[in-house]
Amino acid sequence: MKASTFLQRWFGRGWLSLGYLFLYLPIIVLIVFSFNSSRQDMVWSGFSLRWYQELMNDSEIISGLGLSLKIAFMSATSSVVLGTFAAFALTNYQRFRGRTMFSAMTSAPLVMPEVIIGLSLLLMLVSMQKVFGFPERGVATIWLGHTLLGMAYATVVVQSRLQEMSKSLSEAAMDLGCRAHQVFFLVTLPNITQALASAWLLTFTLSLDDVVLSAFLSGPGSTTMPLVIFSRARLGLDPRVNAVAALTILVVTIAVIVYAVMLARSDRLRRKQLAAATQE
């Protein structure tokens, strides 16, 4: 019995290790070869910071990165705002005219291929431009497309938190004289800040690395970093792309660690406050 348990434990750990190796080994290889002095792929010829130095002089990648960060910030913010209102309506108002259609339209981008979303948005924008003369494809159209996709993810994240939140808090606030908008801003929002932060980070990441929607909705002078990387990868791997990826992984890792530390501290503070309140 002990032998079978031992084998099962190590079998599970082995499969888990293989899964992590499959997921993270390509990332590790990419980071290692970003310090390779040779231009040839998978041929190690010595440690060098050559590609990081050349990256600093690559205006196309730098401008694409700046544009991607700008669009990702705007898309994440607008997605969280719209997603929060949509989640609040779906959670607090169980019956209203068109609720089923509204819920379906909110979650449709989650299951619909991005190619279909991008193509439909492109056709709509082309028709609008013929009739009204605007908008031209560029930063604004990419932002609209990313907001459409990100709002669906933000709605799911915020809605799950609102469903877990006790309604007694808002009811108590209403009994004490708070109006509906005061309950939302003074009671509901402070209790879902972690969900809002998670939704913002998720939609920011989705916008930052999106290729399909950006390819359909971009125009002259609005090439994002993923489009630059994709266009260069079609002609052969560029070592400067490895350097960009390594720096991106570093920034994301630091952001995740900082967020995890802040989340752990807030949980510990909440537990201390609950323990103090219980003792009193």
C-alpha cells in the first residue's frame, strides 16, 4: 500500500514537472539566447549584450512598444470601467428587459474567434468611413477593438467577485440612509478593488500582446509591437526580438511579484483587523 502511494506521488510529480518544463523551457531558451553574440538561431557563440544595445537604437520596435503600452493602458482602463458596470447590472438586477441578450452579447467575445471579431469590426469601420468619413484606422480603432474584447474578460472577473460579496453590506448601507450611487462608490467598489486590479492586469496583458485584432484595425503609422515582431518573424528570427521578449518577461515577472506581495499584505492586514474586531 505504501509502495503504491509512493509510486502515485512520484508519478504525479513527474507529470507535473514535465508540464512545467513544456510550458517554461521555451521561455528560458529565449532568454538565454537573447544574450547570444551570434545572429544564427540556436548556435551559441558566447555571452554578449549586443542585441540589447542594438535594441536601444531600433526606432521601429521602440515606437511600437510605446504605442502598445499606450493602447493597452487605455484599453485596460475602459474595459474595467465598462465591465464593472455590466457586471453590476447583471448581478444586482436579475430581471430587466433584454437581460438575456445583454448577457449573451457581453460574453460573446469570449467564445468567438478573434478573426471573426476583427473582420466584423473592419467591415463596420469601412462602412462608417464611407458614410460619415470617419474613423480612419489607427490608434482609436485598435483601442475600440481591444476594449470590446477586454470588456468581456473584465465582466467575468468582476461579476464573480460581486456574486461572492454579501448583499447585507449594501442593505445595511441603504438602511443607514445611503443612496444607490453612494452604496456603489462607498461600499461596493472598496470591496472589489482586488477584482478590479486583476481585471485591469488581465485586459492590459491581452491588449499588449494582441496580434489578430491589431492586424485588422491598424493603419499607417499605428504598428504595435506584436505586429512588428510578427512581421519580422515571417522573414526569420531577429535576435533583437529575443531581447524584447526577455525584457517583457522581466517586467511582467516583477509586476506579478509586486502584486502578489501587495495582495498578501492586504490579506494579512484584513485578518488582523478581523481578529481585533472579534476580540473586542
